[in-house]
Amino acid sequence: MTDPGDKTLDLSGAKHDVWLVKVPKYLATQWLNAPDGMSVGKLRITKNAGRAEVTYSMDKNLTQANSSEKFLATDHKFVLQGTCGQSLAVFSTTSGSNQKGEKRAMEGRVVQKVDCRPIVSHNYMQLKRAQMIEASKPQRTTKQLAEAVKTVYKPVTKIKEQIEYDAMKKEKGKKMRVDKDVLQSILFNAFEKHQYYNIKDLQNITQQPVPFLKEVLREIGMYNKHPGHRHMWELKPEYRHDKVEEKKEDSDDIDSS
């Protein structure tokens, strides 16, 4: 009985020589969709000036089984590339029961890397044409609406994080440090009401230590040094939901607070 944690590797198949073949996507799809036990084609190996020439012909039954494909390249040539000095092997894993664990085996040693290329024919050209037409179709289309879309979102006075934070603050006291995500949500909610805040106002709203508050503000906000809103914080452009300039009386209220 094999222990579930056993790392033993079955090397009985190490003596087998295997080819590592790269095939076109459409051909791989046909092979994967072929019924169990069906022949997917034949290989023909010939010698030409001492060099091996390999061709592959797709089985007619395979093309009939995948009749949804109107055009299929049935004839291919194998371009042998060797291994370029690489040491490659094929391994397999077989999931067993909980008692036996997973079995691992070496199925063979790669002795040849092969590139399977279609032989140019009428069917192949029709296949490429169909693929180009399919690829040129837009992934997204425009749909004309008969009536205006009614939004399902309704404004709320307090977001979920704010409600949870208020309840926690009442229970455990003021200036309890919260998670960064919660503080960001509170700040975003505050900046939806006003564009500019000074640090004192934000501390009163969040009830957080100033160093921690400034740390989070540096990530999502900007500190103004220009006249008009000097020494005040605002959100960075990428975090703003509404870029409409606030009314002057709102800013005056904050400045006077």
C-alpha cells in the first residue's frame, strides 16, 4: 500500500521514446472532441535523401464527427526540429483512493520536437478565411434603448461601513483605529458631500489618529498649497465621482468650522 505522501516515481516507462508535437488550435480541438476509441488520422513516414519526411492525414470519420466545422485542413506535414540539446520527458499522475494516494509515472523521454503545419490547400485557405471573418466581428455591439434606463441605486445618508463604524465607536469609545479599507470608505463618503476638507474637520468626522489619517489621505488625496484652498485636502482625480465644483457657500462653511 502506498502512503498518500509517498513521492515515489514509476520509471518503468522511461525507456520509451516520445515525440513532442505542437499542433494548430483547430486540430487540437478536433482531437479533444473525438469520441473514445476513434482513429484521428494516419502518419506516413518516408525517406528523402536520407532525411525522414512525415505527413499526417486526418481521418475522414473525424471530419464527419465534427461536421459543424465547414472547412478543415486535413493534410499536414511534420517539421522535425530535434531537441536542441534539451532534456525533456513526459510525466503523468493518476489520482487514487485516499488510502493509495496519487501515483506518478514517467511515460517516456522526448527524442524529437515536432511542429505540425497544415499543407496549403483549398480547404485550408477557406478555413483561414472563415477564421479571419470570425475574428473581425466586434466583441461588443451597440444596442438602442427604447426608454431611459431607471437606475436601481438610491442615495443613502450613511454607507454600510459608516454605520458599522459608528456602532463600534459607541461601544468601544472614540479614536479607535479602524482598518484602512473602512477609513477609506468613510473618507470617500465625506468627500462626496464636499470637495475640500482641512485635517481638523476630517479628524472630527473619522475620529482617527492624525498620523494614521494622513497616511491614508496621502494614498487617495492631495494636499493643496495654492491660494483659495490652502492647507486643505481633496481627492485625487482618479477617485472623484463628481467633478462638478462645489458651491462657494459649502467651502465657506468648512473654512469657518
